[in-house]
Amino acid sequence: MATPLKRISDILRDGDDFMVASHYNPDGDAIGAMCGVGHLLRSLGKHFRLYNPSGLPARYDFTPLPAPVLTELPDTLPRWTIVLDCGSAERMGEPLVARAGETRIINIDHHLGNSEFGEENWVDMHQPAVGCMVALLAEALGIPLTGELAECVYLAVATDTGFFSYGSTTPESLELAARLLRDGLNIADMNRRITKQWSEERMHLWTEVMGTVELHLDRQVAIGIITREMFERTGTGSDDTENIINFIRRLKSVRMAAILREEGPDTFKFSLRSYGEDNVQAVAARFGGGGHKNASGGTIRAPLKAAKTMLVEVAGDVLGIR
Ligand SMILES: [Mn+2]
């Protein structure tokens, strides 16, 4: 039986009509992997479109695009849709979920507990980024990892590994970075483009959020709050919250860092981060969420105070803090 990598590279080589999609509210891995696969298809001379319901976030506007990123689905969906970095079909966004039956889905992902919603599923939770899987695809297809493709792969891998600092970082991902560098990638310039993206408005939001951080359970659980009112007052949006949680995790005593972000009346999105053996995926799962061992998220429908209490309680339970 052929491996998923072999089957998918065969489909890319033999097919012609593709759409490449990634999760809504895309992060660096979603954008880098989506554009990376676009570059592969361009190298192969295939027809393809890129689709993301949230579009290309301004902070990734330096990404070398192989095609425009569509925010609306075309009238006729292509034969194949390659879905990247989505742990479940729901992450593709409502419009594509509703029309998933009109196309054949290739699911390439690295999230623990991926629901294998595609016709072809290549799910490898040991990969630190879907960008690493795109590099393996390039290799299988004999396409050199240079130029714009290299920049997209680097964007994906560098952001999802926290610039090769998280526990998910593998020897292979470091070897991949070394290979990109050896083949001409300007790493300092890429890192500048990825990180030097802050607006004053974001600085104001972060100042406020840091001010909300509360410590619970013997200072081992930290929770920060982001309300819609804060967004309005500082002129920011959910894009401006990426990574803020990793700074809360820097608190010396903290084993689980959490952010509760108000989505609507009595509805909060939560993000969780931990280090090492503290499994916050298990915490998120209690609320129907998902993710990775040290990075997860989900939604809690409750008023803020109750949401906080529940999160602290479950964290204490799962992580064994009492
Ligand atoms: Mn990812």
C-alpha cells in the first residue's frame, strides 16, 4: 500500500484542476503551506486557485503568492481541494464545509486528533508544521526548495515552531531550515519580515491584555482576557492577538497559560499553552476543543466569570494541580 505522501504526490502530478485551502483566521503555517503548495502546482504547470475565507492577513502580505488568495468560493469547485493545517473539516470555514461534497478533499495536517475528513488523509502529528510536509511533497515531486517556495516553507515552519524553539521542533525541521539557508534563503530578512509587523494599536492592546492576567492554582495557571470592547477601544482585531499567550507562558511559576477571547455574548474562544508533559490538548478536549499537547484551543459558552472558573477547574483536574 502506497504511503499518503506517495498517493498525494501522484494526484498532484496526474491531476490538473486544484484548489488549495487552509484554516480560517490563518496563521503563518496555514499561509506558508497554502502558498507553498500553490508554488508546487505552479512548478508542475497545473491549474489551481488559493482559497481562504479570511483572506491574506495584512501581517503576511510579504508572502510571495503563487496566485491571489480568493475569499469566495468559485461557482464550480475543482476536482481536488487540498486542505492544509485543518484539524477538522469545520476549520475550513462554513462555505467550504457546506460544499465539501462538490470536490474531493486531500487533508494534509499535523493536529492531534485530526478527524481524517478527506478522501485522502496525510496526518502526521509528529510534524512541527504542515510546511515541513510541503517540503516533503516538493522532494517527492523533484521540485527544488528554493526561491519563493523556500520563503513560504520557511514562513510556515518558523512560525509554527516559534522560530525553532518549541518542543515540537524536530531534527528534520532544523535540517530543512539548514537546507533552505544553504540554498540561498535570506533568513535574517525573512525573520524581519515575519516579526516586524507591529502597529501602535497592537502595542496598546497587548498592554491592556497583560494587565488582565490573573494567577490561579498556586500561581500555576495564568489567564488573560481579551474583550470585544478592548478591540474597539484600541482599534485592533483578533489578528493582533497571535502569540500574546506565549508571553503569558513566560511567567516562571505557570504551567498552563490561557487566553479567553470574547467572541459574542457569553461566548469565549480560549487558547492554552504549556510546556513539556503538561497536556493542554486534554484540557481543551473537555470543552470539545483540540490542538496539540502544548498548544490547544476551543470555545466555552458561559459568562466570563463562569468560563474562567470552569477552565481553572478542568486545568487543575487534568494537570493534577490541587
Ligand atoms: Mn500548523
